[in-house]
Amino acid sequence: MIKKIIAGACLIFSTVGFAQENNASPYSYYGIGDVKFKGTVENRSMGGVGILPDSIHINLQNPATYSSLKLTTFTVAGSNSGTKFKTSSADDSASRTTVDYVAVALPFNKIGFAFGLMPYTSVGYKIQNEKVINNVNYYRQFEGSGGVNRVFFGGAYQITPKFSIGADFQYNFGNIETKSIVGVPDLGVQYPTREINKSDYSGASFNIGATYQTKVSEKLNLYTSATFTPESTLKSTTERQIATITLTTKGNEIVMDQLDKVYANDDIKMPSKFSVGSGVGEARKWFAGLEYTFQGANTLGNRFDAVTKAGFESSHKISLGGYYIPKYMSFTSYLSRITYRAGLKFEKTGLVVNNQDINDMGLTFGVGLPLGSGTTRGSNLNFGLELGRRGTTKANLIQENYVNLMVSLSLNDKWFIKRKYD
């Protein structure tokens, strides 16, 4: 049964799951969009901590953890994001429901493999304003959608019972479309100018990781984790169309004159990334960990428009979180077998706009509900809640207050069992 579920879910989500507008942030205007969290609902519910090797949960943040899995695992997740936007003079809101990842992991004694699909970056914004420059009124509208997705395949090997290494190969692909409309009615310009950019992206990258665990007492274990993603390249092909248009009363655009249409090829350098973390805990009882992530400065400002008041610096992220299980093997109390998770995060995203750092901070909670019995006892349904804030209202910028509701299904079973009887 689990094989049929995996096949059906993979088909559905691979064809339609990532072809959606999965962002509603004006900050996705910069670079190639918002970089999505590369991890499961379980990790995200612990503030994003990805240190722990687990026997029944896939850890997508560190490929070295694949060798710790004991059961074949299929997991799929989605989320609903509600955001309130606030400036010094106005506010608005938006919501999005998206598929976050589909992944499968296969254990073979000391070796583990995993593969799947997830979004890498996402773009989704619609900004409209009027600005006066040198006593001239400018009407401006910006829209963007799309993003870059990621297919990955990774493997891990348990060198000793304490030490494992692993690596992921990733192929990144996708497209982004942006549109800007600028009108200058005060100068007698009859028709606004519209620029549309359609870009296709593709490129490979990889990620390496290592984990170390040892006992510090009869019950307590120490866990240490490290990952490194080298700098990589995304190749892009862009079609740019510039035209004058007129807008109907219903907001539809009618092209009056096609001014230009050009094609361009470019290589985009994606920065290197490094993370290290450590934590302590009692197996199947509790865990608490701290993780630090550093990423080099992004060389991108904006894909097409000349933005002189925006840029990127190196980014830093600190995550703190853990879980607690009252009684893992309880046969009388279901609530005692539930995994309770919590965490917090602070991230300096590296984006700087109008000399203001765009920071992201949040508080997370989650539960893991055990499902199944027998060989599928490790299956679970996970729920997460993330409350956070990104950006600022200073310097005419936008502050985002968000609430993310997350859910994942993790199905576990034993495969490749040698039959004793024919």
C-alpha cells in the first residue's frame, strides 16, 4: 500500500505541486527571489535546527543523516502562509498555500540514499505606487512570479557507529517573469511604458555533510553536525520585451507599440554556505540543539531594474530548538507518544535596502502524531506553527508579520526484506 501511495503522490506533486505562485513578499523582488527553507516540517518546528540524525525522519538539511534511517521513508509537506504587510502609513495582507517538498529515503545497512523535489527560491509580488521626482509625478507598477525548483539525490555512509558522511547532488531549474509599468502623465506622455522579462534558469550544485554522535553519560548523547555548500553557477536565458501600452477601465493591457525585444544569456554566481551545530539529548525522550549558518554575499541586486539603494551582504542565521516525548513506548496513553517541538530563529538575511538590514526572526511550535503499527509504526503526521517578523517600517520599507501553518506526512515501512518462505 505504501508503494502505491508514494507513486501516486510523486506523480501528482511533481506535475502540479510546484507550478504555483508560492510567495507574496515584496522582498522577493531582489535577486532571484526568496530562498526557501531546505528542511522538513519536523526541523522547521524546532527553529530550523537540522543537527539530529534520526531513524524514522528524513533530515534534508544534512545528507550525512541518511545513513541513520532504519526504515524506507516517504514524506510530503505543504504549508499555508498568512502575511500582514505594514508601512509607516498603510497596511495590507496576503496568503498562500503551497507544496514544500516531496522526498523518499532508502536505507541499506550502513548506507542511505534519498531523493526528492523542493522549491529553491520563489518570487511573488505586486507593488504599485506614485512617486514625485523633481516635481514630476511618476506612476509605477511592478509584478513578479515564478521561482527556481530543485531536484536532489544524495547518499550517506556510516564510517563508524559514531561518524557519518554524506553528499547531495542538486539540479536547479525554473523560470521567473517580471513586469514593470511606468507612466509619466505630468510630462504629457500619453502611454505608459511596459517592460516584461522572462528568464529561464538551470544549473547544478552539491552539498556535503558530516555528523558525529557519542555518549556523554549513561543516558545523554552529544550530537554534532556540519554542512558545506560550495559556490555554484546558474545559467540564465532572458527574453526582454519593451512596449508602450494603454490600460482599459478593467485594467487590461493593450499594446500600442512594440519598442524592443532582445535576448540575453548570463551566468549567476550563487554564494557558498556553511553550517555547524551541536546538541544534547536522551534518545526517544528529548533533544535540544543550537545551529549557526553562514552564507557568503550574493552578487545580485535585482535581475533587470537598476536599483541603487539595494544590495547584499553575507548572511547569518542562528537556530535554537528541540523536542520532547513524554513516553515513546506508552501503550495506554496516546498523548504520551506525541512528539512536542519548539524553537526560535534569528536571521540576518544579507539583503540591505535603503541602508536597512532586512532581518527575519521567528518562534516555532509543532507536534508529531504517531501513526500505524507493526513495520509502519514509525509513520507520523506532523503539524507546525511559525510566528515571525521580517523587515522594518524604517526608511519607507515594509515590515512583514507572518503566520505559517505547516503539515507533513511521513510514511515508513521495511523494504528489501529477504523472504524466509516461498
